Amino acid sequence: MSVYDTYEAVIGLEVHAQLSTKTKIFCGCSTTFGNAPNSNVCPVCLGMPGVLPVLNKQVVEYAIRLGLATHCAISPTSVFARKNYFYPDLPKGYQISQYEEPICRHGFVDIDLEDGSTKRIGVTRIHMEEDAGKSIHDMDTDTLVDVNRCGTPLLEIVSEPDMRSAKEASQYLHSVWQTVKYLGICDGNMEEGSLRCDANISVRLKGETKLGTKAELKNMNSFRNVERAIEYEIKRQIDLIEEGGTVVQQTLLWNAEKNIAAPMRSKEEAHDYRYFPDPDLVPVVVDNAWIASAQKLIPELPKERRKRFVESFKLPAYDAGVLTQERELAEYFESAAGQLSKKNEENHKTVSNWIMTDVLRVMNDKKIAVADCPITPEHLGAMVNLIADGTISGKIAKEVFDDMLTTKEHPKAIVERKGLLQISDAGAIEKEIDLILAKFPNEMTRYRGGEVKLTGFFVGETMKVMKGKGNPKLINEILKKKLDG
Amino acid sequence: MSVTIKDVEHIAKLAKLEFSDAEKEKFTHQFNDILKYMEQLNSVDTTGVEPLAQVIELKNVFRDDTVKPSTPTEEALKNAPASSDVHFKVPKVIG
């Protein structure tokens, strides 16, 4: 047993989700990403004296929805607080956040472990806050500040220290990511910083109940980085303790290029935020009627959808998992399946296969979202119908699929235009087979001598002369009759 | 509770302010005087009274999520001691 196995890690995550509202949390400035620097600013988000922040109702609505989706209690009353610190990208000198009375508390997220079991990760709290601006350190001899992002609404989701490995942490993060995307409250783009994750990590000997000293890891902007960074930090702490050292409480920044975590230059007195209630903002009161109406707007979440896909479409669990990764993909499948003239298990599985292999490949190759796939779910469903009713073979379908990609035409139109109709005329097939058998007398003798695997050869040859349009089932049947007869 | 010169130094540091020893001494006294005056409030029995974060009895003051015109960049940068075309400029934060 390795020394690493005698330790366990204790991990808690703080996830910041940037909300997809049109405007900022306390003013009417746009939240559009990538606009010219300092163009989405006004006296409120610039932190001018004497201005009054007014809360965007949509932010509260989104917070309630996420709270409900993560099984939180929604606080009847919650208040905003000022978190005080100086940094150039925070013009007011304080960030408006929630401290003692966050909007959501005591929830949980269930994650699937590799062994097939589930583990419940506690959600301590979810609160509303504003984002800071952006400091640019490498464009000038001075630091440049862009305040556009300042005031963009965030939900901070704080977990309990319930995770015990990097894998569990990334599973949890994935689950939160999937939930905010399904709810449509955040675009989940980690590279652009729409979803950010900080981790608190400590280690202790297995069986120990006291927590070790934790370090905070920041700047992990992809799922892969989260896993690698946490693994790195767990190992660093164990090595340090094994060498007789002690872990000191500090903030580390993950460097994805070097694959190391380096201590961040400390913000002086960074932990004395002197929170106090913000006198400019009034309490947020959420009654049961509001909660009930928010509940109605929560769509079917990935877990339930996965279950339904297995139960009502009779899909394998693996397929259901892939198809429900993203809400848009799940909806694509359902629309395609809705087109089927025969809604049976076999056809559902065919649709699933086409999506999992061909549609996803196209999306990856072209780096596009489901909504931008040139093949609509209606056309995909119609194509599967053509396969199911014997109009085209699966092989010809590949050609139709590629054609649809560029022409965006209905599969029926393509089949007609290209003359791809499957030949199911037994007489015509028989004629071709007779010619093939006459052409390959040696192979026929070998077949009759016991080399039955030569069937494949004859099927292939027949298909070749029929340009892939022969009905494979009929070809097989007629061939068998001829060869064995 | 009494304020020491160390507390004054700590608060000054958080506020990024620097004071002379004489000023620190003066503020220590003033802080203590203020706190002592406030201590009178301790004589009030607050058993069962919820902490109050707001004195105005309003709740749920909201905006709709509708975009309003922003301030032109030029205008926004006008009060800044230093700026480039489109950015605020501050002394280098990290080197």
C-alpha cells in the first residue's frame, strides 16, 4: 500500500456562475461579453458617489430556480451585504454580496461515482453577488482596468467539504454545470469564465476526524484543470506532511501550462472583509407563491430525463447518459424520435446511434452547438423512417446524411434527386446474383466445400454491382437459397 | 471593549491610510469615546428582538431586466486621474 492511500483528501468547492441576464445585477447596463472596454458602464457600476443600486428581479428568480434544483431551502428574507476590500477592478471599494442571510441554504447535489453508486454532496449556501471588473497587467507599463464586467450578476454556490477525491470534485462540478445549463440561467462556458471554480483542499490520515489546514486553489478554467489541479495539490500536501512539514493556509493559483499550483501574491489583510448590511438595498422577501411559480419553470433535469429515456424509449443507460449531457441534445433526440412513423425500441435506438456517432461527430468537427447543426432533428427522424421502411439501406443513409449536411434538403428529396431508392425487387436482385455466381465459379465451389464465410464476399460483390442500393435482407435471403440449393 | 493603538493601525492599513503617531494616539481616544457613548445602547433590553439591517420598511424593490443606455466611454473616463483611450489606468498591481 502506498503512503498516499493512508491519507484522505477533504475538498469543498465554491462555484461562481455568471447569470445569463440581459443586464447587470444593480443597473441597466448590458452584460454582453466582449464589447469594447468600458462601454457597458454607468454611474452605478462605476461606483460613483451618491448612486443607488436597484436589484434586477431576474437574478432573484434565477437564484430561486437554482436553489430549488439543488434541493435548498429558500430563505423567506435575505439581505445584501458589503464585502470591503481595495482592488482597482472594484471601483466602489466593496463588493455587494450576501453574507449572513443568503437566499438559499442547506441543499444537496447527488453525484454518480465510477462504481455506479451515488454520493450526496451538501450545498451549504447559494448567494447573489456582483462580479468585479477586469485588470489587465500585461498591455501597458501601468495596470489597465475595464469595468464592463463589474456588476455582472453571479450566483456563488458553496459546497460542504464532502468530496474525497479530485474525481468526486469534478463530478460535482459537472453536475452543477449541467444543472445551470439545463435551467438556462448560465451558459456554462468555463473558458470565458461564465462558470468559475475555487477549491478548498486539506488532507488528513484516514480515520482522523479533525480537519487538516486547508489551501485554496483558484484559476482552474476547465473540468480537466480542476481534476489535475486538485490531484496536484493533494499530493503536494501529503508529500509535505510526510517530509515533516506543515501545510500553511494560503491561496494557490493553478498554472495550466506548467501544471503546477503557485502561491498567489497575497492581497494584504485579504481576510478582513468587514461585512455589514448594505444600507442601499432593501431585503428580498420570497413568499410561497413566488417559490411555487419558480418551481413551475424548472425543466426536467438531467437525472430525471436520463431515467425517462431508459424507461420510455427503452434506450440503454449509456445512450441515455450521452443524449442528456446537454438539454439541447436531449431535445434534439426527442424531436427526431417524434418524427418516427413507427415509434418502437429499434427505431429509437437507430436515432440514438445516428446522434451519438454522426451528429456529435459533425458538432465536434465543426465546433458548433446542437442548435447550429445543419441537419434538423425532423430531417434526421425522416431519414430513419426511410431506413425503417426499407426505402434506403443503412449504407445509403450515410450518403444521404452527408448530403443533408451540405444541402440541408429533406432526405426524401435527396433520395429522389440522386436515385438512391433501395431496390427491393426480388427478380432484379436475383438477376444480379446469378451474374455474380457465374462470374465466380471457384468461390462457389469453395463455399459449397464448407467455406461458408464466403457469403460475405458474395453479398459484397452483389452490393457493388447494385451500387449499394440492393436490399441487404433480400440479397442475403436469395444468395443463401442459391448457394445452398 | 476598548480600542488600542494596534486597532487604529489595523483599520488605517485596511483603509490604505497613513497617520503620524500623534494622530494615531488622537484617533485611539476618539474611537474609545465614540464606543463609550454607544455603550449606552447596551442598557436596552433586546431579548427577542430580531436584528435590524434596514430602518426603512421597504422590501422587494426590483428592476426589470431591460437594457438601458450606458455612459459613453469618454464620459466614464473623464474623472479618472489617468486613462488610456478606453481604459482606466492605475499603478501596476502585479509585476
